[in-house]
Amino acid sequence: MKQYAFMRILLAFFFLYIAWPSIRSEVTQLSSIFWATWLAFFLLVVGANFATILKMIQPPVMEKDQINEVYHTEKN
């Protein structure tokens, strides 16, 4: 389901848009570690969703079509 992946990417970029002013005004080492971890997680989320869109990985189990599951169970 590509629309779910697109929605998650848009949501991640929205969160980045909201967080960007705080990222630029980091003062302490602890805050820079927090934002570096947050940005790494952001890249992980965006990369995984792009992989789903490009069909490099299987979509999550929750997003598979129920029609396909019914078909496979009736076929066996």
C-alpha cells in the first residue's frame, strides 16, 4: 500500500519541519546527542518507507491486502 508509505514520509517531514528551529539552536552536548539520534531515526523511517514504495522490501503484514490472504487460504 503505497499511500500509507507516502503518508508516513509526509508525517516524518512535517515533524522535521516542526523540529528544525530547535535543532539549529542546540546548546549543550546532551541536546546535540538527542537531535543526532532523532535525525538518525528520521532517516531510518524515511529510508524504510522509500524502500517500501520502490518495492525493495515486503510491505508490513498489516498492510497486505486481505483479498490476497483469502485467495491463498482457499487455494491450499
